[in-house]
Amino acid sequence: MTGIIRRFGGLAGMLAVVLFFAINLPETFLTARNWLNISQQVSMLAVVAATMTVVMVMGDFDLSVGSMASLAGVVAAVLFVQEVSIPVAILAALGVGLLGGLFNGVMVSLVGILPFVATLATLTVFSGIAFVVSDGRTIFGRDIPAAFGDFARGGPQIGMVDERALILPNLTLVAVVVIVLIWIVLEQTSYGRRLYAIGGNSEAARLAGLPVMWLRLSAFAFTGVGAALAGLMYASRVASANPTQGDGLMLTAIAAVFLGMTLTRDGQPRVLATLAGVLVLGVLDNGLTQMRVDSYVREVLVGAIILIAVGLSALGRRGLTRRA
Amino acid sequence: MPQLDLDTLGRRFGAVQALDGVSLTLRSGEVHALMGENGAGKSTLIRILAGLDRPDTGAMRLDGNSLPLANPVAMRAAGLRFIHQELHAVRGLSVAENMHLDRPYPRRAGLVHWRKLNADAAAALARLGLDRLDPRRPMTDLGAGDQMLVRIAGTLVGEAGAAPWLYVMDEPTAALTTAESERLFEVIGELVRQGAGVLYVSHRMPEVLRLAHRVTVLRDGKHVSTRPMAETGQDRIIEEMTGRSLSGLFPERRSDILGETILEVHGLSAGALRSADFDLRAGEILGVAGVSGSGRGALLRAILGELRARAGEVRLDGRALIGGPAQAWARGLAYVPRERRSEGLMLGRAITENVALPHLGPLARAGLFLDPRRQAGLAEEQGRRVRLKAASLTQACEELSGGNQQKVLFARALAGGPRVLLLDEPTRGVDIGARFEIYRLIRQLSDEGLGVVMASSDLPELLGLSDRVAVMRDGRLAEIVTAEGLSEAGLLQRFYHQDGRENAA
């Protein structure tokens, strides 16, 4: 019984949030246009949170994703200034993400620094490099190729509402592809299952002869590339890049994974649950903004809701263990 | 029919000859019990079998061919599998996934082939008659017993050719309930019927009497006997396990009269402890005995208040203790835990800090500021009292021998001027010299009027030090017997008293 409440309590809470906004914003909230809008707003968060799930599955986390996102955007923009072609600039930015992620992996897995400390340090390092590379300036306007900025605004048309085209944003599509990919990696490959084994009982994983070190190291590559991709998406959306624009992503992404964990059996991180967490945060942000709730008050509300969800889940779990 | 010969294996750790020329033959198709007291050499033998430790002398041969020593991969390839009492299960993964931890998942087009994964697991479970376990269930849903059975079944997944044939089980029932143990025994029976051999290590006599075809007894690292079950029995095994004299190790029992009652425990139940009643008088040493898992440690933790009491009470000097460990320490209970490395010491820190840890408040200047000189003074005074041997009091505890680490914990316990000492396995992993000093210290403290409650798995220690011995059975304090005149065999028999009857019925 407690299990059912715990498992579906979170879902019920989410539905309550949606219902609340649907009642208070009858005109605008439950429209296709608004939901497509939400999907675009959360697409970058979704990419970071999905890749964050890969390391959180092992009980690790990566604090450097925000500054990596900024760095990747800046790197691409600087290359644009040098008139490098769009595909090459994108590949270079993703390459930076891969290298940064692997560097985190080496620090955590081979050197053996706690993920909190290692990625806190690389957070500063990546952020510093982003300032150095960009000279501390925002790169925008004619320096950014039009095609790059247009990508985020475009997307396949899926219908007409009130004489206006309904567009499925490209950024949403990118996020969907990433989530499907991460879902396959985590749920359908033995690689992903090994990561879950490490998170569940690293001692058992070691005794079973799994290459724990390499698995941990490689998993950090996902967060690096994911963060870089999110940085590019952001740069495309605002058609500019500056060395701090990804900073907000890290805490929200970790919060989304934790919210998702409250929905799963055993409280494991799973990528579809993470997606649900991302949507909750996106819906809250969207709804509260539309209700003209002050943005500072909004932050207090969102933080409180995360505490309540995770707190209730922790209490439920404690109840379960006490019974057992 | 494979056969593994162990030939005159010897292993020395420092001054201790842990294994002394032990020869043994393990065959498929039978359960071979390995018996011996703590320190008899069982664990060393198992570590050598697992390839985790290199014997100083001797050899291992599989069907006459020499096996490389200290090579875990080779021992695995030779068909040995090890089932330990600690479960190494990944609780979040499914049963089938747990059975594939040490082998590749079946794959199709690069992705996990879930149907085959589950089918392989189901087939392996079925071979042991465990059809009732659904391979898709998460491991969390299973009890400790079923998790162990899954672990055993996991060794049978997809094995063709070099199938495992010898299972080494080290106290497999330690964490299991009676019903779970029953199911394990059925599975062991099934394994043996299918031709596997089992080396079964357990302290639980009834299990051994029931399962084993042959019994080997080790004592002090030496091979005492290997006999078919028909030629031996409980009395003979116990006699062979304990047949030694250790009288010189223990200080003279004092003859004076004990003081007034200081600790009263009434109807206490908490955690694994189901019930306990006793009084402890000043100057008395009460031993707490019983097989592992009988609730020895839980009794101490319940007295300390670390396990919250479901029922009953603990009174110190006539006043009830209700405030948990902090109040217990403040009122004069001191506890020396069983796992000194994980529960006792800050290994990387200096002796001084370790001794002063629970006493920082009273030692502080003006109740606020740490006073390193007072701390050092305390550590020095108590260190002398427990005959601590260290280069300096600033030495980190991890550099000390096991015996001296234990003395640091004693110094810490004594620094607060306690009335009652709770000791859990006070000489575990301590060499014989330090052991003797710890015995003298315990005796001296009781002479000074402290009450001592000492849980131990070491029979000579219980009998040599205690005034009375409380026997734990199945979570209950079953009886308290006077140690004077009690023999090891007599005490050991009391461990099994009830179990023996149940099995006879």
C-alpha cells in the first residue's frame, strides 16, 4: 500500500500541478501551442538532465555541466567569428565537451577524487576557460551565422491553429533524440546495466569482475557531451554566446533527476523519470510565469516543491524499511 | 569425478602460524564440513582456496595437476565458486541481471536480449528447483535467503564444459532465518545430487551433523582429523575442536565477594535481541556467549541504547537509561565496539584525538576551547593504564598493531571513569601477546569495581575471564551459568541445546 502511494503519489502530484494551472489559466495553459513552447523551453535542461542521469545511476554526479555548456557555446561562437563552417564549429564544441567529460572521469575514477570535489574544480576551470576564450564578451549579431540562429526558431510544421502555423521546434526534436539514445544506453545495453550494478553495489560489481574504473570514467563522457550540446542549443536559441549563459543548468538538472527518482521503484535514477522531473520543472516555470508570479517568488516556490517531493519520498522509504 | 588435493598447506602471519601443514582432499558429490574455533585456520584455508592468499608451503592439485597459487582466476577456472555470508547482491537490478553480473548479458543486435537473459536465468533456477523465483523480479523483493539461492543459481547460468563443481560456503546461514536455511539445505542437496561438492564452513553444529558426509576439524592451524560422519558426532567434534589447555593465558580469578548491583536489565528486546534479563554487580565479569547471529552483539547495543528498546528497561545504579548512547556514556557506560576499524577508530588521526573524542566537552577550557595539553595528558594517563605501546601519542592509529588499536579504544572507554564496560569481541584479530595484556587489564578493571559485560565467540576467553556466562540462543538470553567448573564442551553444548532438540523432533 505504502509502495503504491509512494510510486503513484509523485505522479498524482504532477497531475495536480497541471490541473491547477489548467483551472487558473483556462485560455492559454492547455493549448498545443503552450505545450510545444514548454517543450522547447525545457529542451536544453532535458538534454543535460538525461546525460546527468547516466552518472547519477552510479551514485556520482557532475557539477561542471553548466560551465561546460557556456564553454561549448563560446567555443562555437569564437569559431564562427573565425568564419569556420557551422558543422565544423559544432563538432569542435562537442569535442570540447567530450574531452572535458573524460577529464572529469579521469579525476573521479583513476585519480579517485570525490565527484563533488573534482567536478566543482572543473566547474571553475571550464568557466575560466570560457571567459578566456571569449575575452569575457558576449558574441552576437553578425558574428553568429544566420543559419545557426534559425535552427532553434525552426522546425517541422505539424498543423495550423488560428491561422498560425504550429511548429514542432527543432530543439525539442534534438532533446527527444538524446533522451531516446540515453534510454537505449541505460536500459537496453549491457553497458548501461553495468552502470546500474555499480550504483547498486559497487563492491558486488568489483567482485564480479566488472571493469568499474573504466565504466565510471567513460560515463562522464556522456555528461560532458550532453552539456556541450545543451550549450549549443542555448546559443542557437538566443543567437549569441557568453561565458555565463549555461550557469543555471547544473542545479536544475540535478533537481530534475532527484524529482524523477521519487517516481521510480527503489528510488533509482531512470531517464524517463528524469524526463518527468524536467517536465514538472518546466510546467511550473511556464505556469507561474503566465500567472505573473514574481520571478524571485517563483524560485522559492520551485525550491519548496522539490523539497516536498523528495522529502515525502524519503519519508515513505523510511517507513518501508522500518516495516521490513 | 574431479578431486582437489590440498597438500601440507602452511601460512604464517607474523608470529602466528595460521595454517600448519594442512592436507585435505575435496571431492565432488559430497558435503565436506570444515570445523574449528575462531583462529583455527578456516578463513586462511578458504582464502588460499580462493586464490586470495599465497601459502608459504604446500601445493594444490586438481586431479593430480598442480594449480597456480594465489591466482583467483585460475581457481575459478578450476571450477571453484565461493558463497559468502555477506550477500553481494545488487538490489536495484532484477534477479536475472544479478545472475549475469560476472558474465556478459546475452545480446541481439548490440542490445540486451531480455528474453534470453530471463530464460537463461529461469533455466538455471529450475535446475535447483527454484522455479518459484521469477527472474524478472527486482532483487529487493527477495529475502536474504532467496538472494543467496539466486547467487548460487547464478553460478549455473549458461555453463557448458567447465562447469563449477566445488562450492565453498563460508557460514552461509549466518544471516538467514530457519526457514531460509531449510531452503538452502535443499539446494545444497540438489547440487550434490547433480555431482557438485561442497566445502561447508559453519559454527552451527546441527547443520553440520545433518549435511556433512565428512568432517574435518582444524585446531590452532593444524589438521586434527578428517572422518566420515558415521565415525564421529557432536561430542567428538567438540572435543577435537577444543582439546587444548589455555590455563596460563588467564589471570587468577579473584576470590573476594562482588559488590552491589549496578546494572539491571529487565525484559529487554531491541533489534535482533528478543529478550534478556540479568543483573550485573560491581566487579563482576559477565560473559555473553552463543553462536554468531544469536544476538550477542545486539544485547550490548541494546544496553547502550543504540538499538531502541521495543520493550523492557536498563537501569544503571537504579535509575533507568532512556536517553540513547549519549546519555549512557555520560552516566558511566562505556562501549568498545566489535569493528574497531569501522566503528571505533578514526584511523588516520592521532592516538590523542582518538582517546579524547567522546570527552572533548569536559576537557575544553571554559567549556568551549579545545585544550590540546589536557587532551594529551588524558591520553598519556590512560595510555599508561592500558599499557599502550606506541612511538608517540601523535602517531596515527592506522600505524598501530591490532592489539594496540584495541588498547586505544580501551583508553577511550576508561577516560570517562565508567562504571560499566561493554566489550564486543575484545580480542578479535589481536595477537596472543596483546591478548594476554587485554585479559589482565579486564581483570584489573573488574578488581577496581567496574562491571564488565563481554560478548565473545572465543570459548577459552569466556571461560577464563567471566564470573558468569550468559548463553544467547536465537536472540534470547536463554540461561546464565557460573563459569567456574564449566568446560568448553559443556558451554558449546548449551549453544545448541535448543537447536539440537528441535532437529531431533
